[in-house]
Amino acid sequence: MTTSPSNLLATYGLFLAWAVHDAEELALGPRWLRENLPVLRERFPGVPEAVWKAAESVDEREFALAVGVMGAVVGAAAVAGARTGGRSAFYQGALNGFGLHGLVHLAQAAAVRGVTPGSVTSPLVVIPFTLWARGRLRRAGVLRPTGLRGTVAGLGVAAAATVVAHAVARRLAPRF
């Protein structure tokens, strides 16, 4: 199967867009959370204490390992997309989850009324890339329809992948 250059950009571009976005998260993530945790606890008293304790315990090394684990997942999705001309359900699910998680970053920034890790590249890279790639796949006739069920599933898979990445990183961190 021959894959057009724009389909290759739409597929491998997922990994590139993810790398740009996660560079922002790596640069700001754990430090931002440490500096803002007291304000967040005060502003959101309904959040369970276990969530705050988990957030407090993430250091730069563990966070970087989690990003690396997620990079392996996103990279595998991009390769699956490239090999199938964008038809891969795994790739399209990752693409949708990536775009939706960009919206979550914007919601987080709105909730805290300020810049949060990931909120700068979400409107500049994540969301535009996702919309462009989905449009490219649609024009190529390979985009799978996504309704409310698919949207919820995409968010769920993105959240689950994040939890798994952090669990793997927590397990690996003492070895590095």
C-alpha cells in the first residue's frame, strides 16, 4: 500500500506533535504542581486526599519516565497509522485521545484561571494538528466516524494510558 506524504505527516506527525506538547509538560509539570498544590487544594476541597498525595509524590524523574512510557504508546500508534495509511483503529483512537486531552488541558487552565502544563501547546499544536490530521484522513476516505460514544471512549483510553504510564514509571523510577 502506498501512503501519500500528507498521510505520512498525519500519522507520524502524531508523534511529532505529541513530542512538542510533552516537552512543555516536561518543562513545567512537577515544578508547577509543587508550587501550586496549596492553592489547588484550597480551591478544590472536594478532591479526595489520595489524589493530592499521589500528585505530591511525583518527582521529575518519575514524571519523565511516565512521559517516556507514553511516548512508546504514541510512537506505536503513529507507526500503526503509517503502516495502514491511517486506517488503524489504534492510531485513530490515539489521535482522537490526543486531541481530546488538549481540550482537557484548556479546561484545567480555565479551572485554575491561569497557565498549566500543557495549556500553551494545546491550542497551538495539539488541537490544530488533530483537526488537520482528521481532515486529511476524512479526505482520504479512511476516517472512522466518532460519535459521543467514541469521544467518551477516547477520553477514557487517554486517561487510562496516563494512569498506566505513571504506574509503570513509579515502578521503574527506583531503578534509574
